[in-house]
Amino acid sequence: MDSALQKVVFLFFRRMRAPLLLLIFAYSVSVGGLVLMPGVDDQGNPWRFDFFHAFYFVSFMSSTIGFGEIPYAFSGAQRLWVAFCIFLTVIAWLYAIGRIFTLMQDPAFRRAVTEARFILDVRGIRTPFYIICGYGETGSLLVRALARRGIQCVVMDQNEDHLNGLALEDVGMDIPSMVANAAETRHLLEAGLRRSNCKGVVAITDNDDVNVKIAITSKLLHPDLQVICRAGTKEAVDNLASFNTDHIINAYEVFGEHLAMTQRTPSVHLLHAWLISLPGRQLDPPITPPKGRWVICGYGRFGQASARYLQAEGNDITILENREEKAPEGAIIGRGTEAAPLIQAGIRDAVGIVAGTNSDTNTLSAIMTARELNPDLYLVARQDRRADTAIFNAAKIDLVMEPSRIIVWRILPLITTPMLTRFLRLLRDNQESLASRALLQVRSLTKGVTPETWSIEITPDTTEAVYTALEAGEQVLLRHLLCDPHDREHMLPVIPLMHVHGDNENTLLPSLDTPLALGDRVLFCAREGCHRRMEWNQRNRNQLEYILTGIDHPAGSVWRWWAQRRS
């Protein structure tokens, strides 16, 4: 990686070779001539410059600063030589400065400087960080969400305009970024792939081949690294799976799964949306699409996934596709933006429509046309561009699928709270009653805003007070962690979502009387701010003893002395 720094130095000296040689020549001639020119001192005695004072005089003379004739008034020969040297050195400096400005505009040199600065910025990171490959709509959403949670990122993207947007955004921390092809091994290494504090690589470019190359390179060069990859086709998913990529996310498959979930287990879907959303947002309303006959307008990757999952839930599907070569057998050939094909597809008798054409304009046109023909339709649409959010909101569509947001929803818990991903995966196994109970608790606890989720592990580094108590044989229950630090009779508004004991013993919505053991992990959710209050019980031994026994021991030596005197 030092090659980028060497390249800057090499390019500088290569392009500045002629100006530097001219400056050396000008200074050598000026200093040598000034040493040879005779002069007189203030007593009228013969005097000449030595090399050091001649160089000193030429240095400020050549910059036209002009300190005057020092240390004595010059003789005529010296003044004549100085006049010649002024023109010689000023011309040399003008030529050199001009070449420096030209060099600064040279694309190759600027790329080398940017690459070198990027390497130095990455080397300066001392906290754990993730490499984000791709800064389009998905990347920008992900980086902002991670920065809000205090997680450092390093970003690479081939599109300079995307990274210019990053430079203009206030994400709350410095994000090293570089315009580069992340599929090249050299650039991944420059981004810190092999550094010990690099925790993972997220490949979310728009090109499946690039994402696959990033994932393969990361797994081969750093096998223990967490690799999260976006894939748009089944071939890419299979390719990534063959290299043991940790997490493969296909936005269309994820949405199809959630669309089916809204019909099969609506509480699970809603709880999923609440727990993954950024804390502090208004809770989403319940979503329950009707069962019956659906019209799928557009049979691309989005339409295929939606049709497959809806059919699995017992819905009848009619496909409307304007490209005959892509349409399956029995599909209606036509454009969804026109009324006649929609009527032929049975839109007037359908319960819902899924529109996902090749542009947001055509998708909205199909939705509006279908609504005119059947005002009672349940409307589902794919939104490709985040810039069109305002018009999609104005269209009052029941369910909008935005690929970038779907992908970020899946990635965030994988990085920030891995236990949350595990909890939601267990909930998706048709545990609707459990999810419904959790929904009621979350809604009443958070007062209409999305909660904050976090997890703890009983270790000496993260929960030293609890660990020490358990190691000493004391019993610590789950409820003890939820007690208010200032009043042990009062419980903090926190919900334990999952308790994990060992490797496979998972308890969803555990009882507050659950005993804790060394190495246990617990997933919580609550309003913002409760997390920090709970840390007192986990980390402070005196605080935990107060919770367990009701005895409040003074913490400081002065207060302990005062307590002993009073007793």
C-alpha cells in the first residue's frame, strides 16, 4: 500500500525535474558569482561574501523580499551581479511555480494524491470500521444510519458524483472515501481489508459481478471477516453462497417474503418493521393485504418474486407483461399503463395489484390507471429512485417497495445488533401469537415511536458487575437488570425480547424471573435513553448490590468513612 505514497513522490520529481534543475543552476550561478564579486566593508577594506551569507542573500533576493544591501553597502560589481541574479532567479521561480500549478491540475497526479490521502486516513482509524463498497442510494442510507450509531465506515465508489454527495453531507463523523473500483484487490487492501480493526465488508454496488468479486476477494484474503453482499439474480446468489459469504441479500426476494408475511403473520411483519427502523420515528400502522386474485404488472425480478410468494399464500395470480419474450405461459401481453390490458387481466375483480415496471413514471401511471378502474384495489408498487418519494407518498399507495431501504433494513441489524436478526428469524417461523404479544408491549411501552434495540453478553469486559456477582455464586435474575438505578422497586420501561443460554437455547420474550449465567446474551428494546441507565446495574458493583439486597453502600472513600462514623 506504500506504492501510492511512492507514486506521489515519483510523479512530483518526474514532472518537476526541469524546473528543479533550473532552480539549482540559477542558485549555483548566483551564489558562486556573488562570492567572487569584490566589495568593501564600512572601513574601506576589501571584503567578499562567504558561501553561507551569499546563499542567504540570494534566497531572500530571489523572492523579491528585499532586505537591502547587507552586511555592507555593495560595490558596483556586486550591484551589477545582483541585478543579473534577480532576473535569473525570478524567472526560474516563475517557471517552477507555473509547473507546480500545472502539476496540481494533472489528473494522474491528483488521483495519486487522493489515493495517498485515503490510505493515510484509513491508517489513522483506531476504532472498528466497515468497508462500504458502493455509495448509491443504498450506500448513502446505510452510511448515514451507521454513522448515527457511531459506527465508522470507509467508502469506495466508481462514481465521483456519488462521493461528492458524501462530502457535502453532515453524517457526524469523518468518512474516508475514494473513487475506485472496489473489485480491484489493490483498492480493497488500501481500504484496510487486512487491518485488525476492520470488522466487515459490505458490497452493495449495482453490479452483481462486482459484488461477487468483492465478496470472493474479501473471503480469500481475510476469511474471518464478516462479508455482506447484495445480489440481484439467482446466479449471483449461488455464486456467493459457494464462497461462504456470510449474508446474501436479494431485495426482491426479501420484499416478496415480507409481502407474504403481511398475509400469513402480519404481527411478525409489523414487529420486524418497528424494531429495524431508526429509533424515534413514528410507528408504522398495521398492514394486512387482502387474499384473493392479484394482478402482477411487470414480470421482471420484482414481479417474479412477488408472484411466487403470493401464490405460496394461496392467492390467484394474473401476469401482465408488455414483452412477450419475458411473459410466462398464460400471461396477458400489454402495457399496464393502458386500461384495456388491465381490464383483460381482470383488474375490476382483483383485490390487489403489484406494479413494478422499468421506471417510476410507468409504475405510478399503472397504479393510477388501475385505481380508476377499481378504487378498492390494494396497491403495491416498486420505487426505484429515492428522489421520487414525495410523489409516491402523494399517490397514497398502500405498500411501497424501495430496494435501497429494504437492503438497509436487512444489513443494519447484522452489523449493529446481530441478536436482533436471530430474534426476527425465529419469529418468522409462524409465531404470530408471540409477535402479537410483543407488539402490544412495544406499542404501550414506546408511546407511538420506534424503540431502540441493543444486546448484552455476560462477560467481564461488558457487564463486569453482573459477571463478578455470578462468579461469586450470587443469583442474578433478568429483572435485576431492569430495575431503576435510583429506586429498586421501580422497573425501567424495557422489554427483554430474547434470552440466549449456551449456543442453541433461545427463549423469546423471557420471564423477568429468568436466572442469568456466565456467557448468557440478552436482547432488549426500549425508548431511547434507557440503555445508558441500565448500564449502571451491569457495570457498577455497589449499584448491583443495592439492586440485589436493598443496601446502598457508599462509593467513595470519604462517604464510606462518614457512613462508618454514623454507624
